[in-house]
Amino acid sequence: MLGIDLRAARATWTVILVALLCLTIYSIRRTLFLFIVALLFAYLLLPIVDFIDRVLPMRGSRTPALAIVYVLLVAGLIFTGIEIGTQVTDQAKTLAQKVSDYLKPEQVQNLPLPQAFKPMGDRILSVLRAEVQQHYQQILETLPQTALKAVGAAANVVFIVVVPILSFFFLKDGRALQRYVVGQVEDALDRSILREIAADLNLLLAGYMRALVLLGLSASVTYGVFFSILGVPYAILLAVIAFPLEFIPMIGPLVSTGTILLVAAFGGFHHMLVLMAFLAVYRIIQDYVISPHLMSTGMELHPLLVIFGVFAGEQMAGVPGAFLSVPVMAVLRMLYQRLERVRFRKEIVSEEAGQVAK
């Protein structure tokens, strides 16, 4: 009718809807990332909430268990902030002041590097000082703008409050939402498949988040103890920095290692070879022994695929993309395997039904 091909029109309409959906997702990508982080945080707390919920005598609501977990979480954060936060703040201020002093144009003293690194360090420092001397006025003019950007970045602290709140609702109503979604499917076999996918997803994401936290704690505690014993400058600060960087596959540990070596050399640490040997041995143990053991639940991804996913995710979405690359690939792998099993199961059911009909 009117020369319009209905099949072509439907195909065009489908393409337009998909394009609009992709544009919408891209436009709200920050909000989506916030909700994804909240969901992952909820999976991190889920085993603790389930354990306390089973122990408590009251039944019918998870709110008491959630309240207990959140009270313990806040108390732990306050205690950690009091015990470690002050040391981290003091060391960060000292390091920042020291870097600022060495980069001043009028500064003439050399870096406190070990003797073997002094020639290279002095050359690098002279180049940096020359750049600072040349652009000193521009640096002073841009300081107010930098301060305003820092204030804007401080607004992201709101996320620290919003994420636990969203996680609370995910933990409180997640199972009810899951039952509602499954209940919308009429076919009994499809409902069973959705339940199995949800169970696999719960197991995979909970195991992944638990593994990340354990890897971060392992690196942070090990670094803190070893650096303190060895006398590495700014030991507590470096140990704390290593914790969140373990959450970013590949890139995070590399940045952490580079930062530790740079700060230690800048601080005049005289046993750099010992430090480099320790970091090399620890990375081997962490990456090839501890990490595979902790990531064994549903994360069977080839290292080449992980490397590709991390770099591709970083190019597409920066640090959030690198952080989400591994769980996204693991979820896609799990869905593919589950759907293949479903297709095989349905083929068997169809064959059995055909045989019965004959």
C-alpha cells in the first residue's frame, strides 16, 4: 500500500529503536555506572546479610539483618578512618609538600635518590624545573581553576553516600524484584531457565566482588607490613593506595607498582633492588596463585581475553570501563553457555515430544 514495504518499514523502525536505546544508554552512562557499582556492592554484602538473617530469630523481613550489617560497616569505616586515616593524611601532605619544594624554580638541591639513580633523577628533575620556570606564571593563573575543579570533584563524595543507599534497596527488595520478573514469564521451562540464570549471576558476581576485596586487602596488608619493617618512606600511604588499584585488572597493579617504586626512590630509600625483588615475587604469587584461586567461581576467562577486555574497556569508558570489563565478559560467557544448554534441552524435549506423537 502506497508503495511502502511493510517488512522494510519494520526493519527500519527496529533499527531506529535500537539506535535510540544505545543513545539513551550513552546519555545516562554515569547513572548506570552508579547503579552497577551499587549492585556490585550489594553482592559484596549479600553473604554477610544472608548469614545474619539466618541467625536472627525473627523471620519475614531482611531489614534487621541489613541494619546490623550497615551499623557494623559504618563502625568499621569510622575505626579505620581514625586509626589509619590520620597517618595517611599526614604522609600525603608531607609527600605533596616535598614534591612541591623540589619543583620550585629557585630550588637547587638534588633529589634524595640512591647513588645508582642520582644521575638519571637529577636530569629528570632539571627538565621538570625548567618546565616549571618557563610556565610558572601560567601555573599560578590556573591554580584557582584547579581549585574549583577539585571542589567539583569533591561533590563525587555524594556517590559514597548514594551507593550504600542504593545497595540497601537492592539487598532488601532484590529477591522480590527477581520473583516479579520471573513471574512475568508464562512458560514453565522459561521460568526455570530464568531462575537458573539468576542463580548463576548471583554466584558469579558475589564471588567476583569477594575476590576483589580479598585481593585488595591482601596487597594492602602485605605492603603495609613489609614496607614498615623495611623502612620504605610513606609506607602506610602506599599500602592504602594499593587497595583500590587492585580493583582494576592489570592496569591497577601496574600503576600501584610504579607508584611505589617512584615514591620510594624519591624518598631516598636505599634498598631499591630488595624492594623491586619483593614486588616482583609478590605480583607472581598474587597474579598466578591467589587470584586464580579466588576468581575460580565462574570467571574462567583466558588471559588474552582479559587483556583485550581491559584495554578495550579503558578506551571506551576510561577507568570504569576497565573495572567493569572482566565481570561483563564473565556474565556474557555465562549467558552464552546457559543459553546453549537451554537450546540443547529444548531440542531434546522437541525430539521426545515428536517420538511420543509418533
